[in-house]
Amino acid sequence: MSRSSFVWNTPPGAFSVLPEFSQDISSFPFFYGSLGLAPSEQFTAVIYVTNCVVLSSSPVYKLVRNLGKSQFLGKILILWNCDTPPPPRSRWPVPAQVPIILKQEEVKTISARFYPWEDISTDAVLSLDEDAMLSDEEINLSYSVWRSFPDRIVGFPARNHYWDEAHMRWGYTSKWTNDYSMILTGAAFYHRYYNYLYTNTLNEALHKVVDQSQNCEDLLMNFLVSHVTKLPPIKVTQRKQYKESMSSNFVSKQSPWLQSAHFAQRQTCMNAFVEGFGYMPLVRSNLRLDPVLFKDPVSNLRKKYRKMEKL
């Protein structure tokens, strides 16, 4: 299909706008402003679940409950990566009018969280780990920010890359500094078009790195989006810790994020991705977006996101 001069001459250009996804340019995240349009007014939450023991006090139930308080929630898609069946719909603490879809695939891969599921009909996808702890105000704020930057990844946990001169390779760090180049998709908004690109256009060798390690899918998504847009992601609010401690039968489990092997694996992934893309596409930023009057010494009644002051 031929593409118009508008598509060719508007970043990121026609090579990033695949007609196999849609022949309507308003379906892509790059042209809303030029067309005088806005993304759809609801989002689909996609929660990736690996902890098969779900109690009423489980982090995933708390997460679903907070999602249900958002007026922008359109649908919840739960990817149940367990051998045991998921709890029935009636056990999930979500308003009756909100559809909740439970998917349990025979072939379990972490890349399933970025599959272009037909159930995702909204422009916005909120990608979530099961132990993400976000309030309804944080969800609403980050969604409103994403609607202003629909071609970016917008979210909470930030990471950075750096060049390791001693070892002559790229490094990955979670150290809290003034800049970042990645937003982890354990709590982040992005446009559903990137699911299509992730699944259908990336080199098979890149998918193999993720599937073999069952890790780094969030890094690969950041590489992809920055490769397409040549822009950095956007961090929202000052929150540093966004995960709850997981437990199984009331026995605490250490998060893999805290294990040295986890970081070593991610550095290996990062360098494999650079080789696959042929260059380092990540772009650094020091921008952080907070609510108006956030932490300002004024009456809390003047603030829209009042509960966030206490987080």
C-alpha cells in the first residue's frame, strides 16, 4: 500500500508506519497532534501473573482494586502464567461493568505481555507486574501524561545505560541519578501499536534472547520505542519503590530484581540488543513530570492529586 506524503514527511516516517497494522493513520501514536485528534479516553490494563497462590491480601488483588477506582479503566487483561487455573471472575475485586479477561496459554513466555491481543481495543496499554503498587491517583496522572505523549513509554520505574570503558561494553544500572533512558514496563503506559511491532518486526534473534532468559522483555520494548521515535521515555512522579514484597503461603520471596544474577543477565541482554539493532538507540532524559502544586506548601484542597502527597 502506498503511503501519503504526510506520512513520509512526518516523524518517524513511513517506514515506521506499517499498513499491515492499520490503513488508518489515526490508529498510530505519531499523528494525533497533526490530525487534531486525541487517543481514546480509556486504557487496557495488562497484568502479567506468575505467583499462582492468590489470596485476598495478595498484591495483585490490591492492584486490581486500585485499577477499578480509575475512571479511565476500560478493561483488564490478566495473563495467567501458571499451571493452576486462575481464580474465577467473581473473585476479582473489580466493578461489574469493567470487563476482566483471564488468559492462560499452553506455551508460557514472558513476551506474551507484549503480544497484540485482539482483546486490546484501546490505544493505551498499561503494562503491569502483578506486584506493582500504584494508587488510583498515580494511575490517572500517568495516563493523562501519556495522552499528551502517546508515542512514548510513560511510567514509574526508571533505569539507565552507560558505557563501561573498562570492559568495553554497555552497562545497565538502577542507581538513582539525575537522568534515565528506560522506563520499565512493570508499571508503564504505551501505545498498543508497539505490541504489533514487538511481535511482528523484531529480529528473531532478539526474541530468542528474551525467551531463553525469560528476562529483559522490558529492555527490548524500550529499545524498540526509542529506535522508532528517537526520543526518550517519560518518568512520572518521584516514587522509587513501586513493587510490593511477594509471598507464597505467607513465606516471603526475594524479588529477582535484588539478585546480582538478575543485573548480570540484563547487561548481557543489553549488549545483545545493541548488536541486534546495530547501534545503541536508547536516549537519555532528565525530565520528570509531577502534578501541579506537588509538594508545594499550599492547602491540600487546592491540589488535584491529594493522596500522592503521602506516598
